[in-house]
Amino acid sequence: MRVLAVFRKTVREQMRDLASLSMVLVLCPLFVLLYWLIAGGGSTSYKILVINNDAGMALEGQGVVREGDRLVEALRALKYQNGDPMLRVEVVKDRAAADESLRNRYAAALLVFPPDLSRMLHAPQEERMRFDPVILSGDANNVAFAIASVLSFTALEAVVQSLGGYDPPFHWKEEFIGGAKPRSEFDAYVPGLLILSIILLIFTTALPLIREREEKTLRRLRVSRMSPFDLLGGVSLAQLAIGALSVVLTFLVAVALGFRSEGSLIAASVVGIVCTASVVAVGLVTACFCKSATAVLTIGTLPFFLLMWFSGAAMPITRLTLFHLGTRQFALNDVLPPTHAVIALNKILAMGASLGDVGYELAMLAALTVVYFAAAVWIYKRTQLRR
Amino acid sequence: MGAQPRRTVLEASDLRKRFGDIMAVDGLSVSVAEGEVFGLLGPNGAGKSTTINLICGLLAADGGEVRLFGEKVTPGAEVVKRRVGVCPQDIVVWPKLTCLEQLVFTGEMYGMRAAAARRRSDALLAELGLAEKRKKPAAMLSGGMKRRLNFALALVHDPDVVILDEPEAGLDPQSRVMVREYIRAMAARKTVLFTTHNMDEAERVCDRVAIIDRGKLLILDTPDNLKRTAGRKGEGGGTLEDVFIALTGRRLRE
């Protein structure tokens, strides 16, 4: 079968191009390792600075109490599920130096406790607004500030409520859909890193096809009985095999570094592999419009950025719904395969869903793979095999 | 010289191809018989490679037609894929594949089974003096060896018609003699069409030669007749090169 012959040839060529092969195989596991190192072994600890001006107050039978110190301890006690601290708290004295740290993003937030913090916390609730406020300072453009603010507020609120002996303004309870529990940042970022690495296959899929053109071997193949389906199918199978290996390696590295999944990693790997097939098909379409390796690197950035930014792989994206299919919404970004992979991986890894639960997403990925592959065969025949 | 021409295998009639303002092939008509070694001679830019591309169906003609074994050749024609082997002018090999791997791969692309392609590849490598290099990647071969491999790739599927675009270019004298003898030996079983501007090569190998320039056929005959006719007309007459220069002029080409 000619498809298999092209597959074997492409694999051989790829195996003999170790630099490019290792880029594809190792890139994602390496990203995961790097992120783990940057995230301090699994979770980001946000550095916050505290200027504790609290003078304390004497309480009958307790001597002098300093609630500022207690709040600092509460901030330090905030932990991820794996026991890692959420906040790295540094008590400082110099406000100017602290502001400079915020500007340089050496720290995410600054808390300034007023001198009569203890008196404020022990005052009746209706009198507290008369005291100087606790100041929370930071760079509003820094995402870390937003996260550190929420975390700090959560820690402080609990202490303040226990001191004042009052309940929250209303009764509320957090519920997590699908049984999802709070996960470390590392757990949350691994799927996104995986999808981004899969998207890079656009380039590695297009390049072998362009090499056939640049080395003029395509001319030799054009007078043979090889069809566009044979060539594109064989190259796709080779890239799929390499991509699948990369997906499995990525999960193995992630697990070795402490990655936790609510669902089956085999199911997640299946989603990753089907997503790989769809991205490979997009890579084939890209190759149809390129005449050189340089063109792949320039023209290829268009699908790369489309898949990265508008699929929700890099960050959550608003869905522009076009129509409804039963209970399903079909949005414009649903034509981008990673959109479905992002949703499916989240369901499996964070909510413990099974493969059956992500059947719709898998079906959409498979359908998009077929559509893009068929389009690539049709366009390739017209743009690369005709003169 | 060689086998007597039999039935017509290849027939080009009033073939035309234009690229912008340039008429690359202009009303060319030739026919090649079975078992014949047919040379297409012309200076650079004469239209030799375009003619070959039209014959192989790599280009669509603007006018006229090509028939192979009686079947009209169109881009992607099945008759070409089934019965023709093409050796391009450039060295067109897969640098990372070994000699054997690329021959087997090419055979498979022509529909051969892997085992048959391997047997045929081994035989070709031995015949063309590449047996010792069968497991070497093409990138590691010398220029002459790559040329021979380029030649072998056109033959791996055992085609009935072999089209060679300047097969001796870049070969050392030993390799040139080897390829020349190989072409002559092939003529017993195959029809060979090849382009060259090496007159010595054409004279030694071809049963008939056509000299073309600016896409037009200037003359077509056996090398001996060409030399005789040209000699009588006072257009040189010593060698085929004299005939060629007399017909195409001394002006340098691109």
C-alpha cells in the first residue's frame, strides 16, 4: 500500500533528522518540566509583602494582643491541597522599597496594616469604618495581583470573622461541577501546555511535504502512481505516530512530577491523540499554500495563532454561537479542533469524565480531522501537483 | 544501429506550449518507434525539457497532442504512470534515504510490491556499480554516484519507455561510458528518449536525433544521414556538432 510506503519513508527521514524529531518529541515534556520548575514544584506561590504597623492592644485577661501578627500567620497558613503554600509572605518596613518591588513585579501585592488594626478588629462592627483601612496595593495590570488579592482576602476574612464572632453577610457554599476539586496550578496548566505543543505540529507536518517540493522529489512522485491521498495520508500517519508518542511522554513526565488527574490518563491520551490527528490535518492544509520552508514558517503562523488564541488553549475565550444542535451550541471557534480538545481534557482531567462522557467532543474532533484532511487532498492536488 | 524500429510508441503532433511571451514549444511533431533510442538535441532554452514535461504529462499543452501507445497524454495520464520512467536533468533523490530505500520506495510508488521492488533495486544497484553503497544515504554519495542513482530511480519499475533528460551531465568518463552502454543495452527491450547537447553522446547512442531550437524542429534523421546531408549542403559535414552549429548558429544562449 502506497500510504504505508510513504509512512515508512517519512518516519525514516524523521528518525534521521534527530534535531527536528527531538523538538517534536521532547518539546511538550520539556515545557511541562520547565513549568513545574517555575511553578516551584507544582503550584505558584504568590509573593506578597506585608507592612505590619499594628501596635496591638491590651485585652483583659490576655495582655497585649497583636492581631497583625495573627493575620500574617493566616496568610502563611494558606495552602494548596498538596501542602504547598499559596502565598510567600514577606514582612517589610519600607513602603517606598515595597512599591518599587510591585512595579518590578518582584512581588504580587502589598498589604499595609494600620497601627490600630487590633483595635479595629476588636471594635463593634458598626464602628470599624472609623479606623484607618487595611491597604491592599498592587499593579492592576498584573494577573498575579488579582490572584494574590483574592487569596489574601480569603485568608483575612476568615480570621476577621472568627475574631468578631459573626457570620458572613449571607450563607453560601461553593459546589464544583462533576466533582472537580481545587487543583494545583501545575495540574491546571498541563492540558494547555499539551494542546499548545500539539498545535506546533502544524509546522512539522507541513515541512516534509514542502521538502518534497524544494528537493524536486515531488516531480518524481508526480509521474508515479502515487496519489495526493497516498502522500498526505502517509505523511499524516507518520506525524500522528510521533505526535501520539509526544502526548504519552508528556503525561508520563507530568505524572512523574506530581500531576493529578480526576479521570483516566488513558482517556486523556486518546483525546490528545485525536486532537493530534486534527492538527496534522490543519498542517496539511497549511502545506497546500506554501512553496518553501520559509513560507511554512510565515504562512503557518496564521493557523498557529488561530488555533492557539481562539480555541481556548492559551486562555478562556468567549464563544460566538452560530446555531444550536439539539442541546449543543455550535460556535464559530468550534471549527478549530483544539476547542473540543480543551473542553474534553478539562472534563476528563478536572471532572473525572470518562471517554463516553466526551463522545461529542471526540466526534467533533474526528469530523474536523476528516474535513480538513479531505480539503487538504483536494487543495494539494490543485496547488502542488499541477503546473 | 541497434534494433530496427517497429510500431510507433510515442507520437507528438503539432505540440505547442507558451510561457508568457516565450513560445517554448512551437508546432513540434515527432514520433518514436518501439526499441528506438531517440535523441532530442538543442541548445539551452531550445525547449527540450518543456517537450519532455509535455510528453510526461507534467505540463498541459496549449495545442497539439502527445500519444503514448496510442493513448492521449494529459496531465496525470495513467499511461505515463504505468509505462514511462523519467530521469530528470537535476539530481532528484531523497538525501536522507539510503540508495536501496529510495529505490524500493519509488518502486512501491509505481505499484510494485516491496519484495519485488527490493529484488529489482538490488539488481539495478549492481548493474550501475552502486551495490556497495546500497545502505549509504544519498547525501553521502559523490556527484557521479548520485547521477547514477538518479538514473536507477527512473528504471526501478521496469518501464517500457525511458525518458532521460541529459543523463550524462556531471558524470566522469567512466560513468558516462557505463550509462551509455546501459542505454544501448536497454534499447533491446525499451524505447529511450533522451535530451542532450552533447553531440558525441548523441552520435554514439541514438538511432535517430531531432535537433530543435526555439521550440521548432529543425531536422530529424539518423546521425549518419545528418552528417552526410549537412556535408553535401556545405554546412560543416565532419561531425554531428558541425551540423548542430550550422543549424542553431554560434550565438551564445542563456
